[in-house]
Amino acid sequence: MSSQHPPDLRVEIGRLSLQNPVMTASGTFGYGREFKDLVDLNRLGAIVVKGLSLAPSRGNPPPRIAETPCGMLNAIGLENVGIEAFKRDKLPFLRQLRVPVLANIYGTTIEAYAELAAQLDGLSEVAGIEVNISCPNVKAGGVAFGVQPDMAARVVAAVRAKTAKPVVVKLSPNVTDVTEIARSAEGAGADALSLINTITGMAIDIHTRRPKLANITGGLSGPAIRPVAVRMVWQVARAVKIPVIGIGGIMTAEDALEFLIVGAVAVQVGTANFVNPAATMEILAGIEAYLVAHRFSRLADLIGSLET
């Protein structure tokens, strides 16, 4: 391949066009501004901002982060500024960027998801909506929306009815059959799927004999979950016709390439941002170098190229 012709890294996620497949994972990149002096934000494929709820949330009491072998547990509790403060205080900065910005939303009722989607629909700065369905449905005794196909479908349908923007549904791995939930979300109008969210875990301080997290349990992320995430992305990419975005323990370009080869059209980098704020840029450079070395002129030719 001639050095004058770098590989084409562009990807399509429904109606979203990304200049490359490297996105940031919600909850690990703030609202973008936090990384502006550490990363060239305009080189990213897309930015997914911290999860938003209708009202501000203080999240869970501390301690709410605990390091584990090859990863971390978090029980932040979706702390966020709320939709009104997001529009007032966060959008002006995001408006300056040249990359797509996706708003991640969550609620404890279907009505809350619908209202958030309706409010975001009118914001030109928001290119798409990522729907976190790993949240407890207060009207169903706290069962997470994302663990039952019919409940997941109802949330997606409610969001779909309130917005013309691309809708990405973020799937929970804490289910018996992730493909069942994936097909349900697809049938209800999702434009794409992102997976996986964190795996429920727990850690104990053996000296105090107490949980390391005030919340007792938390979400496990980082390299420890990557093999599980790769497996689930592979399963879902074969089960649905809509694009799949891979998430889970991506620290290096090699990690990202695993997801792309099994069928993900893009990846989200999460926990790596805490360890290495420049991780997204290094992963992007590594993907491009791989394509050059293996004589791929387009990233699209690598996606889903797994041979079994």
C-alpha cells in the first residue's frame, strides 16, 4: 500500500458517520471537556458523554471504586448533573467539537427514558442517543430493564417514539442469553447496539470483613472482562442486522482489533482512560498501523473477518 494513501477508517453506525471506529465509553470520559488538554478530541470517532438522568444525581456514597486484578469495580451510581445542567453548562463546549457527540441516558421508569429522548431530540449538538438499559425499573421491583426482552423492547420503543436521532442500545452482560435481548432491542427500533456494560461483582476487605464498596456490589470493568465481551459481541453481531459497538477492557489497539474482527463496527474505550488518558489516540494509531501492515485499504474489509 502506498504511504500516500492511508487506510480508510470511516465507519457507519446507522445514520451516524464516524471518521474512525474509536469512541469513548460513557462514564469514563466525563463530558469531553475533562480530557481536552490530554487528547485531541477532534480525532476521535465519537464521544459518548456521562450518563444523564432527568434530575441531578449524587450517586452512591463512598467508597465507590475498588481496584481488582486486571480491572476495577465501580458503584458510582450514575452520578450526573441532570439534563437541564447538561444543556446549560456542558453543551456550549461540546458545540465546538467536530466529532459526533452521543448522550447516554438512563431512568428508573419508561416515562423517564421517553422524556429524556424528547428533550435531547431538539438539540442539534447531540448526534445520537445511547440508551443504558442496565438500570432498575422501580415499577417492577428493581429488576433491570435490560434483563427481560419485553421490558428492554418497551424502553427502546418509548425512546424511538420520541426522537428521530440514531438510537444505540447499551446491553447488559448480566443475562442468560444476550442475543435474545439484542434481537428484542433491534425489533423495537434500535439503530445499533453497544456491549457490554459492566459485569456485577463484589470485593471484600478481609481485615475488616466488610465489602470494599459501600454499595456492596459494583460493576466490574477492565481487561478482566474482555474475553467475555468479545464472546458476546461475536454472538450478537451474528444474531442481528444492525451495527454492533464493542466495549469491555479495551486497553490497546490489539484489544480493539479483536472486537472489530469478530464483527463490531466500532469500539468504545472506557477503563483505559483512567490508567492512560491518551489511550484512545494510541489505540487509533495502532489500528491504522495494523491495517497498513496487513494491507487493508479499508477498515470495513477487516470488520467481521473472523475465520473459524
